[in-house]
Amino acid sequence: WRNFTYRMTGDHYYMFEFCYYGNVMIYTFIFLFPESRHLYYASFGFAVGPIGWALALVGCKFVLHSIDSLTSVFIHYTPMLLMWNLHWKTQYSKSRTWWLYDAKNDVFSLEFLKNYYFA
């Protein structure tokens, strides 16, 4: 819907901004390369960093009668919620084949920051 309406108004180049790139990268990590540690750290960093902060700084509003506002909230809020829960709440489970990261034993530490910034 947004692609169609933006193309009609000549604003379709907004579809190349960072928020859309970050969303594509997060979904690429989730669906295509769930074992990629580098893509995991980049996705987490993008989701809770610039995309998450844009929710407050840009002033996305939850207006139920505006599809444009709802789309903006969805684009900025969903990746942050997804990666935050995946990072801090997901436990190791063989049935889900999630072995990349086990939040059960993790704490926010210097080791985490080293892996986050230099992995």
C-alpha cells in the first residue's frame, strides 16, 4: 500500500531509507540465515539502535484511522520488539533449532559489548 501511494505522490524514494533496509536485513536474518552470528549482531544493533530510536525521535504516532501512521509505527516498532525478545527472552531449545544465542546465561557485560561491537 505504501509503495503504491508513495509512487502516486512521487515520494517513492522514501522507500530506500534506512528503516526499510534494516527491516529487510532483520527478516533476511530470521528467515534465510538464522545461524549467522554477524547478521544477528547487526540486526540487533539496527533494531534497538537507529530504528528503535526513530520511533521516538521522528514522532511516529499511533493513529488508527491513518494507514500511513500505522505503517510507520509498524516499521519502527516491530523490529525492535522482535530482536529485543529474541535476544533477551529466547531460551535454547533443540526443537526450535535456535542454538546461536542462549539468553538464559547472558548478562549485559563487557563480553557482550565486545562481541556486539567487534564481532
